[in-house]
Amino acid sequence: MPMDMQKWRDSNATANDAANVFRSLLHMVGAPDRTINSVRGAASHTGESLVYVGHLPADVVERLGERIGLKVAP
């Protein structure tokens, strides 16, 4: 059964909002612009809100972990 257009728009908006939050987090830890700009929000064909992050540099992931209080192995 096809998804109605309003559900897709709402899901896409939710995904884009979440992507903006993640971009802000990446900016807070000093990620390079190319990493920040690669984050994308999108709605799946079933209406699920998704955020595509692709490959992230390991040092950026370590800084995100440290920011939320996780111990990062040396």
C-alpha cells in the first residue's frame, strides 16, 4: 500500500531535524566541514525517518564518545 504524501513529508521533516541535531554535535567536537555536510536526513519508502552518516573519521567518533562521557581506548 502506498504511503500518503503527508506522511512522507512529516517523516522527511523529522529526519532532517535529526540530521541537523547530529550536524550540530559534529560541529561541537570540531569535525571537518566535509564530514558535517555529508550527514543527510531522509524518509524511507515505508515512512521511517532515517539519518545517513556514512563513514566518519575515527577521531571524530572518539571526540563524540568523550563528549558524552565514554572512555575511549588509547
